[in-house]
Amino acid sequence: MSTALYPGTFDPITFGHIDIAVRASQIFSRVIAVVAQNPGKNPLFSVKERLDMVRESLKDVPRIEVISYGGLIVNCVREHKATVIIRGLRALTDFEYEFQMAYTNRKLFDAAETVFLMPSARYTYLNSTMVKQIARFGGDIGNFVPEYVREQLLGRFASDSSDSAV
């Protein structure tokens, strides 16, 4: 049984992330989507909120579990007896960073391989930062995220704007 980890901040999860998760689930017998607790980032949503959104978005995809993790991903790989770290590559601009991370992870734990998956062409431009920006300014994000995630984003920005109006 081959287990792969698919780590990410998922702030929020997009159709591009889901596309990669589905592709991974067709290759590996078990995929664990890992919601990263990265202190170097300032996510819009809490870990619990991101876990809820990822679980809801992937609930119908077989062989996928969803967890959160706050340490080095290679330690999570060890704990779950995984052999692969899944990373999505949208464009050449992602490659240098992902390449460095893959080699660093290999240096830390040489039993873990990084497998790069490309999303469908219709998602190559898509990222969470862009989705948040569109939502913040009231744009239609229905083509970028599942309905549950759209509702969470709209709710977050509606409460932010009402807070700032006071």
C-alpha cells in the first residue's frame, strides 16, 4: 500500500488543489492531504477552518484523508509511513522553489520522494492568493472554488468589511 502526502496551506483550497488531489488518488492507494500550520505565513483562515474546507471539498474523493500538521513535512512522512510527497506545479515560476524544497526534504529524509503533478490546463493560472483578492473585492469566485469554500470566503470578507465600517 503506497501512501502519499499532499501538503499545502490550502488558504483556501481551490479547484486546482482538488484537481491535484484527485490525480494523486488515482496513482496512490492512500493520499493524506496535510493542512500545513506554517508560522511563516499569515493565513486568512484558521487551521480548523482550513481543515473543514479541505474535508468538505475532498469528501467524495476515495482514498483521501485530511489532517493538519505543524512540523517538518518529512516528520509527517515518517509518522504516516508515507513514501511520497505530492507537489503541484502550475508554471515554470513554481519550479525553482519546489525544486529546492524537494532536495531539502530528500536531504532531511532520503526515503521520501517528491512527485510533481501538473493540474489540468484550466487551473494552471489559479492560486489561493488570487482567489482571496477577487473575493475581497466582491468578484465572482464560483469558477475557482467549491460552493462551501465560496461561502466561507464571502462570509469572511463580509464580516471584515462590516468591522471596518464601524
